[in-house]
Amino acid sequence: MSANLSVGDAEVRRASLDRRHAAVRASMAAANIDVLIAYGSGLHAFTGTNPGWYLSAYKQIGPHAAVVLPIDGEPLFIMTPEWDAPRYRERQTMDMLAVAPEAFLETVSRALKTRGLTGVTAVAGGPLQTQATKDAWEGVIGHAPIDAEKLVSDIMKIRDEWSLNCTRRAVAIAEAGYENLLESTHAGMREYQLAAELEIFMRSRGGEDNFQLMSASQHNQAGHMPTNRVLERGDLILAEITPAVEGEFIQICRSAVIGGPSDVQLEKYELLLTALKAGMKAATPGTSVTELVNVMNRPIADAGYEEFTIPPYMRTRGHSMGLGSMEPEIAPGHEHYMAKDMVFVMHPNQYIPETGYIMCGEPVIITDEGAVPLTSKMGTLGSIEA
């Protein structure tokens, strides 16, 4: 997406950003916090949240950025580098200071003092900030900062209109990418060629980033990054396709067989699809991760594969992904609970002895009736001409 937004997009983005600030301020008030610093490291990844991006709705180029949000008064966006300021002004939503990276921390400290923001201050930096930056906040603020990671994360995990706007665009790109994969793949290609073509296609459709596991084998042990292996007839291709729009990553999990699936492969895929649908039905607001994992494991265990419903044969039954909260993680040991308008990928990806690893998963949104897929159609075990 270009820096310039359509009028409708800009209005939705601004309204959602105002709601985010209001929600954070309400939580700050409850915790007796006077100022929040939401930091962005510039390390954009689907495995880590980015509070600075979330509360600015702006993708930084430089290594440091932060939204300084007081409990009362106007927020301030401090960004690096200086030369990126014109791009921000094209979609500006708050006062801004653009400085060189080496002047960032000093500028934050000076801005706090200049604006009289000397009260209790909290920092949400996300897991991707460096230890050096994390250690520097006490000197910048003048006291040890309150950890506001959970405060911001709890708000981020409930999707607003702008988040869903971007998420739905990313889903459409992922689905189109998979259809292109089915049409363009053939025996004789190398795994990395398939991955490269998918990457190019999705970026041409507006995907600004993409994380993908892309591998193929006659009997996959697990999904992995693409290699130089040559694709053959009978290969089962595994694809975790994870594009992003405006920082909102979304994932679909797909499997397809060169030359068409066997009856056994179709049978085992249907087993995983049954587990997925059971999980979607059970994922109503208030449902615990533990209960959801048990519901998804049950049909697989009943089919005689209980020993394969634990690592290393599976890692997780689903997960969220940055820009927003990393909740929920649908895996044992994570006591998260479903909440309305929470979005994540649900996937009973699983090793089956007769077929090898199979991927089957959809991005879903939690509703009062359970998890609803965001895709236009749920995945099937695909067939690719040899």
C-alpha cells in the first residue's frame, strides 16, 4: 500500500487510532500511570509485537520510534531518521519530531521534560527491542519504568476496524497466492523457486511482507524453510503462507500433492479438517486454550494417533502474530482465553505416520458462535498437475 491512503481508509485508520489511545489511557488510569512510551524497534516480524507501530499506525524505517502518550493532552510521535519525516506527514495523525537515531533517547528525555511529563511513566517496547534500549529507559525517564507490555497487549489482541480492514486484505492476498501456487507449480522446480514465485506474486498484490514455510517431500517430517530440492511427482507440498498489510500478518496453512492426492492422504487430511472444525465450534468467548487444545486433539487421538498429538509431531494448534498481541498461543501451558474479535490462525498441523506431515489451517475471528474463518473458502487437499 502506498503512503497515501484513500479518504475512506484514512478515516477508518484515524478513528481506530483514536480508539486505541482512549483504551490505553483508560488502562493507564486504572494502573495509576501518567505517561506511556510505546516503542518501536524497527525490527518488523510476525513473531513479535510492535507497540510503537500499533499506537502510531505508521511503519517506521529507522531503528527507533516511539509514541509518547500522556494520560491527558496530545500524544507525540518521535521517529528516526530525520529524512523520513515527509513520508510521515503524508499520513500524519499527531505531533511529530524526526531526529537522527543517535539523538533518539535524548530527544525523548527532553520532550518529557519540556512537556512537563514527569509523573509515573511506563514503557511498552515489545520483545524485539534490544537489551541496550531496554536498559536505557531508566536514565531517559528518571526512574525505573513500569512494564506496560501486558497493558498494551491486552488492548492489541482485540481487533478494531482498521486492523480488520488490513487483515482482510492480507487474507485475500494469501488466498490468491495459494491459487497461483496451484497453477504455477510443476515437477522439476526447486523448492526455493516455488517460494520465490509465491513471494513475487503476493508482493505484486500488495503484500508488504511475507513469512513462509515452503517444503515438499514424499513423506514430510515437518514444515521448514525452502531448500534447493527438486520437486517430484507424488510430493506433498506444505505451505504456511503469511503475508502482511500495514503490519497485520495473517496466515493460511495449505497442503497440495503433485499428481493428485491418494485415498489415504485424502482420508488423513479429512481427519485434520475434522479437528479444525471442532476447534472452531468450541472457540467461543471465555473458552480456555487448554480446552481448545483438548477439543482439537480428541478426533486425532480417537483415530489412533494420540501419541502424535504432542511435540515433536506437532508444535501448536494455532497462534496469533505481530503487529498486535501474541495472544493467544493455542498450545499446552498457555492459559489464554478466547475473546470476541480476537484474530489468529487455527491449525491442527500434524504428523501422520501413513502420510507424513500435513498442514491444514485457517485465519479465524472469535464470535459469540465460535471461530469464523476469514478466508473466502476453507482449504482442501490440493491437486497439482504433474
